[in-house]
Amino acid sequence: MEYYWLGLIGGYVVVGLVFGLITQYLSESKGYQGGFWWGFWLGLIGLLVVGFRPDIRQRNYEYHRNNDNNDEKRF
């Protein structure tokens, strides 16, 4: 019986590590720091949370691109 619990906890840790690494990669690809714990503790729900976050690198690129164009028009 003790091996059952050990296997259950070990399985949850392995699945948590897999989801944690996926959410960390996805989060960092969108410009955020971390994101591992979303996947580790929440699994698929954490993956959805991180997946639907906006990409802040794209937003920063558009902001700087628009401001650079505005600066050139002033002169």
C-alpha cells in the first residue's frame, strides 16, 4: 500500500515537472520571467493561463516602433 502512495506522488511530480517546463518555455517566449509554478501546481489550467497571456515583447516592439516614427516626423 505504501508503494501506491509513493507512485501516486511521484507521478504527480513528474507530470508537474513536464507541465512546469512547458509553461516556463511558453512564458519566456512571450517575454515574461518564470512561469514554471503555474504549470507545476495547476497543470493544464496553468498552461491555459500562460498560453492566453499577451505577448509583451510584441507590445514593446510596437510601442518603440511607433515612437521612433513620431520622433522622425517632428523634425
